Amino acid sequence: TDYVDDSSSHLCLSFNHTGELLATGDKGGRVVIFQREPESKGEPFSQGEYNVYSTFQSHEPEFDYLKSLEIEEKINKIRWLPQQNAAHFLLSTNDKTIKLWKVGERDKRPEGYNLKDEGGRIKDMSTVTSLQVPVLMPMDLMVEVSPRRVFANAHTYHVNSISVNSDYETYMSADDLRINLWHLDITDRSFNIVDIKPANMEDLTEVITAAEFHPHHCNLFVYSSSKGTLRLCDMREAALCDKHSKLFEEPEDPSARSFFSEIISSVSDVKFSHSGRYLLTRDYLTAKVWDLNMESKPLETYQVHDYLRSKLCSLYENDCIFDKFECAWNGSDSVIMTGAYNNFFRMFDRNTKRDVTLEASRESSKPRAVLKPRRVCAAGGKRRKDDISVDSLDFTKKILHTAWHPTENIIAIAATNNLYIFQDKLNSEMH
């Protein structure tokens, strides 16, 4: 499935806990929620189709008068809360302000008021002679989205992550130098749980790039840094988690050191596996899987686009080297996915060690089109018939944001202003 919106660029994607809903946030501050269609007996292929369920404006542009700064409305992250009743709740954030939204349905309306007429106007009291009981009458289904909480004024720097805790009561938000812990019911205060801001900003050597709660243990969370390190923190040890419990860091190979080493080692995303046993990280050239019980080096390293090593100089000049790619696990933690350039995205099977490069394009998004594996050959390398030379890659087309359905082989890919949803119809293998 392919959804196009020329006015916006999808900046974040998030399936809810059942995978029935997919929320996207864009540059214009809008959130679009897609709902999966139920399977109909006559059309077995209709299941998996996601259609627009609701669209609402989450954030507006603001102005910070103290700093004379414009705060953009673009949505950085969306996170669903686990569903506890008929309504759905989600958190959305721009650079500064986090909002909690309620998404509910209404298919009945009350009729037969005593003091109001059908138009909602107050009746003349002298005409009310009998008492009637209002009744609920069916009406066309209406999706109502309402703001429930606004969590503001807690971040000096740009919010890069929000993560809902497994206790269903708290969540955290992270910016470049601080991580705050919030209670979902309390908007006027948060607890600062990590602060890496030095007394003198000239001593600043790293920033926080992403943060996430452990999926099962509400006291554990991880955050990544621009130095390529991961810190696992335990909130039971201290109120301020400046001292980490575990530090995951791969020693640098001195022979491979270059001017770009520090930039390309910055971790742009970190995700706990569904089991909670592993961490998946993405830096500029690789994706890595870490075992929580082994801090010294990653368990697995996957080359996402190694052919770019020779291009780092030009990628630095056009600022692409600072692109922040996200990564995702499949429902069983056996396959990982992350994006690349030229509208390519990569999947790595952890068991078979097979990997595949696929392209999100208008041609591949026709209904039931099968995605063909693509191959990029390094400059000067031998080319096969369908290979693409690294010199002809389009670096303006990049897939930074991807999401995987929590249980099924359905993936969502954001490519510039297109949203693609692909589904594996035949088998559970990634091909």
C-alpha cells in the first residue's frame, strides 16, 4: 500500500500494541492514524490494507520569546500507550512539548432531552409538562480525538525520544543532555533522571541520541550517545542515574581510525528486543545487536551500506553523514530492519545470516507487487545486470523511519513524503 501526501514528510511511525493501528507524524505537526481493515470472506487479500482512520493537528508552530527561537511543529516521535479500555491513547512530541491524546469512537447519540430541543436550544420551561428518559440512538461512526494532557517547559534542548514504561503509569522524554521521568497524570513537574550537562559547556564531549525503557522491567532503561556508547541504568540504585549499571562499548580499531570515526560511530537509534534480552543499535554504517549480559562488544554486527566508506568525504560535505537512521525488530526478534539511501531498506535474518536490500518505490507499491531484491556494487567493482553503482545512488532519497507490526510480517516505511506498507503474503520468511 502506498500513501502520498505532497505537503508533508513522515517523520515518525508507530504501530500500536496490537498492530491494528499505525500512527504517523509529519513535518506539519499532523498525526495521521491508519486502521487495518478486517479480512472479508470474498476478498482474502483485503486484510492488511490500512486506511485512514483519523487525522488531527497535534502541534502548532510556537515562538520562544525568551530565546527568540521559533519552535517548529514537526512531530519527532509518537508512542502508543497499552490499551486498557475502548479508547486508545498516544503521546506525540515536537522539539519541546509532549502531548497525550485520546482517540475514541462514538456510534450512538443521546436523544429526548427534557430541557433541550433537538437542535440543542434550551426549551421554554413553561412548555415542559412531562418527564422523559433520554435514549441512545445509533449514528454514523465518529472518531473523536481529544487532547488530555500537555507536558511542557521541561526541555531546554530538542526532544529526541519518548518511551512509555511497562508500569503503564510513567514515561520518559530525552533531549541532548537530559532525560526526564513523567507521571502520565501529572503535567506540572517531572523528575530529572539523567543529566550529562557539564558545568562548563566547553567541556561537552557527547550528547544523548536516544533512550528507551526495558519492555518488562520498569526500573531499567537504556540511552545511547554520540560517542557510540550505550548506558543501561537502574532507577532502583539512585534517583539520579548519572552512574550507569552497564556500559556497552566496542573498542575502536586503531588501524581503521579516520577523521570521520567519531561521526559515524554516533548511535542514532537504540531499541530493546521484545524479549528484553537484546539491544539493537544503528550507527551510520552498521546495525549491531548487543546482549544485555555482554558489555565488551556487540553480539552481531551487520554492514548496512559498507560501500559508502569510500564516500564519507562527500557525505560529510553534503551533511548526509549526520542523517539519523532508525532500526526495528520483527515480532519474534529474529529479523532486524533499517533504512538506507536511494529509498532502499535492509533486512538481516539473525538465524540464517541472510540479508536483503529492498526498495520502497512507486513501482513496487502496486497492489500485490513482489519486491525484488536490489544490489549495490562498490565503485570499481564488478557489476551484474541489475546492480546499481554506488555512484548513481540518490542521497536525497533516504529511509530514516521504519516500523514493524508487533506480531506479523507487515512493515511501514517512510520515504520522504510517501508512506509504504508492505505485507508478506506467502510465508514468514523475510523474502
